[in-house]
Amino acid sequence: MNELKSRVIGIAWYQPDQWERLLDISEDASDLEDTYEEWQSFTNKKIKQLKKQGFSVQKVTIDTEELLAWCNTYRIPVNSHSRSEFVTKKLRELSRDKK
């Protein structure tokens, strides 16, 4: 099996009705796209690029309130690092659930 294909990259996938809330709670909101549509277009292009490079990509649906609660529990800000960590956590949970 191709080593890249065996590694799954989790990509945060937000819902349109939660985009504004994500911007509200993120300390780095200025680094995010202004609209859900812009973010979705950018993210879909990134997914295609990763797949072309041979990576296995999985969209991980993120609930913004769950993300915020998780960050509050660990007393960390909502930013690119914590969002990435949260996606990794959710991806691991999904993998365990499949076993």
C-alpha cells in the first residue's frame, strides 16, 4: 500500500450556518475567509491538491459549539492550532468507532 494513501489527513468541514459563529469565536478570524463560500472554495481546492499528491483526505464535520467547549475545557484559544488539534481528535474518534 502506498505510504501516503495509508495516512489520512483530516480536514475541518464546517456547516454554512455556523461560519459566522466560527469567525466570532476564533482569535485568528482575520486569517480566515470572509464568507463560507470563499472558505469552501479554498478548502475544496486544497483537498484536490492533497489528493493529487496521493494523500487520503477525510472531511471531519466540526460543530463550532463543541469546538469552543473543547477549547474552554483545555483553556486554549480557538485558532488554527486548536482547530487542527480538534480535527485530529475527532478523526481518531471516527477511526475508533469504525473498529
